[in-house]
Amino acid sequence: MPKLDRYFNIAELRKAAQKNLPAPIFHYLDGGADDEWSLRRNTNAFDQWEIIPSALTGITKPTLNTRLFDRDIALPFFLSPTGMSRLFHHDKELAAARAAGKAATFYSLSSMGSSTIEEVASAVRGPKLFQIYVFRDRALTQSFLERCKSARYDAICLTVDTTVAGNRERDIRTGMTIPPSLALKSLLSFTTKWPWLLGLRHNRDFTLANLSKNIDPKNSGALNIFDYVNQQFDPSISWEDVTWLRDRWEGPLIIKGLLSAEDAKQAQRIGCTGVIVSNHGGRQLDSAAAPIDCISAMRDAVGDSMDLILDGGIRRGSHICKALALGASACSIGRPYLYGLAAGGEPGVNQAIEILASETRRCMQLAGFHSVAALQSSGAVRKAGRG
């Protein structure tokens, strides 16, 4: 396998991840809902926007620093919450958390993660965020808040677009479970993926670390992710639940999974710090709008007093620049850093971050912008072909 610094873009890291992972696990990482239209659209929609550069600006070294959720960070993007990182590498969330800390940006831990709130808090030097759902058992949601307070998390992120599990047909076909089950049709895929198999020598624990005490002990076998979501997540979630959460958390509160300007405005009225503009990576409602097409109207609705994060489809630094110019405060990445994790653990995540940081810096320099703030106020992006 080539050294990690020989992977020059996110697409090459994706290919490396596919080589290392058993097919059911790669498809769990890579796939979306139904026909995967939204999954493809999230990235393809960036092609409909073009950058208008400012010439002769004398930019020598653009700075990527910005401020997000009341914290200074070194990059205009961070690592979004993703479930069960142990599936992709034996160092699981801790590898990604250390990489984010090294890059001085946010790491986000998912409720569905394979590392505990406390483990990640011990591993992260930089700012950290915990992603939460509204469970049918409100006491579980409350306990997460209390643990995050004790572990000194900087922010809480409430995901609202997963009232039921999306129809992820790739996972249904492969019989994807936690821990992975060696079904006959996928057995060959597991036995030929030596990097992944060798990881079992270091860590065989595939549990949902923060939820293991809440899983019915009678269900001691493999856990079907879809069944768990449908059993435990509250499908009746409403704005009253957001207010309930707001009253119990003193720090920044972010809502993840909004795409409409009116919803962003309502989140602002309730007192949320920010919105992650997201369709869950195309894994929930297929045909949902691409986040890049929603960000501008949402910024117009909330003004400058709320953080708006673009999440979904980012594969290039130019995508990050387009999002910033259209009104995003920053971006978050999921699959890109997981491809890096699967390709090479913590160094692979470092490489994914460095690829996007380098591309973003180069794009800003070529476009003539010395800072994130300058790009955000530039109006330098327009629909392609409208000149």
C-alpha cells in the first residue's frame, strides 16, 4: 500500500478505504438512502456554483482561522459526528479525536459512537462537541447532558432528521449489523481484508459505548442498526423538545439536520447557537435538498448572529470556499475523514484534514482572499453560467 502522503485527494483516500474494509462495512460508510440521489447531489451541487476571483490582491499566505461556537479554531471546517468508528479502524473515535486536536479544530462525538464521552474527553486537546438524539427515554438524554457537563464538552448538537431510520438498501442487502456478522454471502469479503482483520488483534469491541447499558440484555447477539433507531429514537420530536434541551444545557446548542430558512429562524428564536445545514449525508430522506443550495437563504433569514455550518458532500477545498462565500460560518466533514481513518488510522485522518486544509488555502490564495472573514463577505460565488 502506498504511504499516506501519496494519497493526494479525498477520492484516493476513498479508494484506499475500500481496499481495506470488508464490503458490508465499506457500504455502511459509503452508502445512502433509497436511490442515493441526495448522496450524489450533495457533491454534484457544488458544480453549479462558480468562484469569481479578485485579481492582483497580493495574497501570500491566507489564514484559515475562524471562530465557531464561542471557540477559536484553526480551520474553517471540523469533524462531524459519525457513528461506530470502530467499524473502520481499531483506534476508533480516539484516532479521529486526536487528529482534530492536533489540527486545533472541533471533534464531534456521536451518541452512536464506539468510544465513551469520557474516553474522548481524555483524548482531545482541542474543542469538542457531543451529538445527541431525543430518545424515548428522556432520562437517557438527560444523563448524556450531565456526563457532557462533567467531561467539559464545549457544545451539544441535537440531530433532528433521524426520527426513523432511512432506507439504506446497501446495508439491508449486506445484512449490516453491530458487531459485523459473518454471513455466508459476505464471508469472503471479510477474510480477504487483512488490514481490517489484523485490527481485531488490538480491539474486538464493537459496542455502542455510550448506549450499551440501555440495550436489552436479552438481545445479546448482533444489533440491527435500523431496528435500534426505530425502537429508541423518539419520532414525535418537536420544537418543545429543543426548548427542553435548551433549558438543561448552558453552553452552545446546535441543531443538525435543518434545510429551510424558516426552521433556521425558529432555531434562532428558541436560542440555539447554530444550525448544521445537513440532510444526514443523503442517508435519511432521499431527494432532500443539497445543503449548498440552502445555505444562502438560511443566512439571509438569520443574519450574522447565528453560526451556520454546511455539512454534506464536501470533497474539495474549493467546496469549502464556495460554502463560506455563500454564508456558511464553517463546514463539517464526515466521510472524508472516515475514509482517512479506514485508510490508515490517525495518520489517515491527519492526511484527510491536511488535504482539505491545503486545498482550501490554495483556493483562497488563487481567488484573492487573505482570510475566512474576507471570503465570507466577498459575494465571490454565483450560479455557474450567469456571468
